[in-house]
Amino acid sequence: MITLDTIRKRFGALEVLQDVSLAVRPGAVTALVGPNGSGKTTLIKIVLGLTRADHGALHVDGKLADDAGAYRRAIGYMPQAAHFPVNLRVGDVLDLVSQLRPGERIDDDLARAFAMDEVKDKLVGTLSGGTRQKVNAVIAFMFRPSLLILDEPTAGLDPLSSNVLKEKIRAVRGEGRSVLVTSHIMAELESLADDVAFLCDGRLRFSGSVAELLGHTGGSSLEDAIASLMRTERSVRRSVGELPGPVVAPPWFAPQPKGAI
């Protein structure tokens, strides 16, 4: 489980995250959604220890994350676009990563499902974008992490490979592990996610289950519901003079309390 408590982050005069409190519960897939520039990437970087919050606390599995970064051993990360040494062969990359933690149990389900043996002798620089994404996924799941952070995980994958990866995500959830996933494909998230966290302009505007979100917005799909949130955000911005027009904001549309999911 991961918990963020009143996280704030500023880059110069720009306040990127404003008092974001969020809990990603075990045994659930949480979709982190929001328009471009909403703060999703910065929030993920804080969880990964790639940047520091100016204020607030991060807990992983009930323990305060410190600067030593030992907690990161429990995290598997799949970036949207991974960069591997182009002059190495696929097999060399996978072997190199596996040797980083000698003696740990390796999860090779995806390596088998994606037939990595068939491309292990190919140079990374010669791979298609989809095959690189498969290598990216294999590495993210390799050490059986208790928390997986997946950024646009199916980008570039063919329908069969995308289905394989989504089934693996569901299997991980079934084992009681936590998954935080971002995607601009709302239908994909709707098929995977239990919970939704909606960020906009650095503020957490909604956190709760998919069913709660659909109920609040009256949407028939996750795409409809997120579109409704974005329309409401525009209405809220009108209320502070950022956009012209009247404001109509429902009472549930507000930064959520700590542990809201």
C-alpha cells in the first residue's frame, strides 16, 4: 500500500502539486487520470524518489519513505517510453537487470508470454516500438513488486500483447498487490481499474471507486465521467475569474481527505 499525505511541490513560481493526499490500497488497481500538465508525472516521480516533495509525507507498506530509498525495492516501474542501451542484445538487458538482485525470485510469466527467447539475440536498437514495450513490461514485473507503477503500459502493443499485459495486471491485483496506472485510453482503464484519482492543476479533485465516480457524475462510462470532471473543473476556474461564465460545481468536487481511496 502507498499513502501520500498533503504532498506539495513547486518548481520556481509554478505550484505543481497542492496538498495532494491519496491512498493506493492493496489488491486494487488505481487509475491516475487528468489532463496534460495536471501533475501526474510529478506525483509519480515523487513516489519513485526521482524528485522530492516540498511538503508532506510518503508511506509505502506503512513505513515512511526516507532518502535512503530502500522502499523502492518494493516498486516496479514501467515508464511510458523506456530507454535501453541500443548496442545491447535483449537477452543481455534482461540478464543485466536480473543480476541487480541476486537470489531474488524472478517472475518470468511475461517473458514467456511475449516470447522473449525469440528476440533475445536482437540488438535493442533494431527493435520495433512494440517489442521495446514488451521488454519494458517484463522488467517492471520481474522482481514481483508489491507496488507497480505503469505509465501508459499498452502504448505501442498489438491487441494480443495488450490483452496479455492486462491479464497480468489483473493477476497481480488478485495476489493482493497494488497497481497505479495512467492511460489516456479511458475504455482500457475502465476494464482494469477499481479506483480513480483525478488530478487537475495540481489538485486532487476526486478519489474513490469507479462505481462512485459514475454515480456522482451520472456518466455511463469512465470516459463520460472524466469528461464531466473536466467540464466541472472549467466551471470551478470560472468561479475564480480564470475563465468567463458562471460556476456550477457539485459538492463532491473538491480535494479529498487523506486516504480517500
